[in-house]
Amino acid sequence: MDLDNWTKTIAERRWPILPDTLSELRDACARHSDLINFTDLANLCLSDPFLLLDLFRVVGNSRALQRNESIPAVEQTLLLMGLEAVVTRFNRVEALEICDGKLDADVYEAVGDWMARSRVAALIVKEWLSIMGDVKVEDCFVSALLYNMPACIYMLQRNQLPDRPLLQEMSEAFSADYGQILQAFVKHMPLPVGFNTLLGPGAPNKRRQLLKLAIATANSLDHGVERSTWLVGVDTAAKMINCMPEMAYNAVVHAVLNVAKRPHVVGYTFPARSLLLLPSNGKGPEMKKAAALSGEDQLANAIRESIRFLANDLKFERVLYFHYEHDQHALKLRYQVGVDADSPLRRLQVELEPGSFFGVFTSKPQSFHAPADVRQQLSRRYEDEFFQHVGDYEFALMTLFGGHRLSGVFYVDNARTGRVIDDSTYHRFKDLVTRLAQH
């Protein structure tokens, strides 16, 4: 089969999108023009790779994009097209539906599965880049979403399941590696040439490598721990973004659960099922060896490592860990980053008296985010000495429990610049301490 002829052939027709996506899309476009939200439309495009493909084909021939070799943001693309053009185009898209002899149920499910893998890969690379501190993630996100599209169209066109691993079968059918298939796909659809910058051959860099590791991880979820290269890939990503392997692995878990929670098609639940059913031959993955900590020294090492991560990777300007002193029934500062040498916080003993803020807060495992206005309310409501010394900054707290026993409290803020703690950073803070509690 000739690759150029095939990609030209599939580029001559418009490909359908998932039925659930189409239903939401029609609801969104049926509103009065003043009520149509481009952000909602962009999120719909990012939830269904076929709809994203349909959108990017509109701007694929843009000379500006070809010259800059860039990938436009989805919402920006919609805005540049204009409301009337967007509604007109989206009103003409059709649904992907099972039809005897044209699209069998098993092929429909397999296509959904491979679209789900693309979604999982996109969420993985987004999280890995975020851990690394890279805020520019959408180009990698959409590249991951479109990576499996030639394979999905290949299955749809033939209406049969592959006899061998899908990407391998395509490579053999076209006598070309999958990277070359992607290049031809980008060229003839056409899509913005910036996709070749990330997915095609070229000088390696961290973002390209993380993107390809995320795609490989998502596409081979059904192999998992039985395939050493799968774990090596996750471990390699952890080293590249300078985080614990467990954190890189948990990004995979969170991604598959995120996709499964909002299944536009039943195949979106398949990656989660694959992950849950991974055989292990009685052995856990290598990266889990350090998970079962025992003894105070090991816990202290884990806490110190967590504090380094909070300061270096999440960029909190002040990180405090208050250890629970059982005999005094009080909290005392044990580890810190960003606390001045003469600060009273270094010597402060936080009493856990009934009715005090920390007396209530440490009564159970929980977290708390206090923006500036909430911080002011707390200082008025509670007269804890802690609030007199910590300053008028937005902060976040979380208790650390070992079983049912309080170990201590983590406190983070940005006391130097007063920078707000966004939801994403707060959730990553909670996730870190939660995993630490599971050791």
C-alpha cells in the first residue's frame, strides 16, 4: 500500500466524531450567539481527538503557521475562525456510529480504546511537564491527542481489528515506520506543520522526549509491569522531571481515571481496566520498592525529600513541617525552607488546646487552603500565636497521619512575593502529602 496515496485518500473525506461529543456540540452551538462559550467548545475539541482533527484541518494550510512551524492553541483557533464559521462547520459534522458491514461493534470499541490512549497520553505529558515547571503544555497535549489518529482511521477504513499490534501492522502495511506515517498524515490532511516539530524526527529535547514517553506509556498500558520497558519509560520520565518515580507513575493512574470518569465512548474506560488488570506474577513494579517505609529515620528522609520537592518543584517560597510532640501534645518546627534565622517560628511551640485552630485541624487527616480573605477571618476568629508570627499570606496546610496517629503538619506559602496558590498547585501539594501518609 502506498503511503502518500492512502493519506491523500483519507484527506478527501471528513471524518465523524463520537456521538456523545456531537450531542454536546449541537447543544453548545444551538444557544444564542451571546451565550456560546469558546472555552467550552475548546474543551469539547480536547475531549474528542476526531473533533480536534476536524478543527485543525481548517487552519492546516495557514502560511503563518507553516512559516513559524507552530501549533495554534485550540481556543485561539476558534476565535480566529469567528463564531459564524465555527458554528457553520460544527453543524455539518456527523457522528461515528455502528453500522452492519461498515463499522462493526468490535472495531468501534477498538477505535474508542485507541482514542482513549491518546487522551491518557495527553494528560500524562501535561502532568509531567507541570511537575517540571513547564507551563506551556497545550502543544504537547494536542500532539498526543492526534498521535493515534492515523491508526484509528486505518481501522475505520478497513473495518477490521488488526492481526498484530496496531502500529506495527500499519508500519508493515506501508513499509514505513509510524513516524513517517504521521508525517504524511500531517502533510496531506493538512495539519499545522508544528506537529512534525514535536512528533517527527529532529534534535531531541526534554519536551519531545517526555511527549514520546507519555505516548509510549499510554499505548502500552495493557502490557504494563509484564514489559520492563514500560516501567523503564516511567522511571526515565521521573528522572527527567526530577521527581520521585511514584509521582511520575501516579500521573499515569490519575490520567486513566480522569478519562474513564467521563467516557464519551465505552472505549474510554479501557485504559483504566487495563491498569487494574495488569498481571504482576506476584511482584510489584521496581519503582515501588521504596514505598514501604519503616522506622523513624526512613519517614524523616521521606519528609525531607517531600520538602525539597515542595520548594524546588512546586516553587513554594516557604515550607514548614511541624512535628507532633506527643508528650507535650504540641507541634514544633522540625524542618523548614525559607524561614529567617531570627524568625519566632523557629522556636514556636504550637499548643493543641481544645477549640484552637490547630486543635481542631489536627483532629483528623485533612487539608486546608486559606486565600488572603480566609486568612484574615482565621486570625480574627482564632487567637493562636501562630497567626501572629506567620504573616498575612495566603497559605495551605495538611496533616500527616501514620494510621490513626498524628505525625505532623505541613505548611506552605509564598511569603516573599505573595503569589497566590492556584488550584493545580494546591492539589499537587495534597497529593504529595497523601502519598507520604501511605508509606
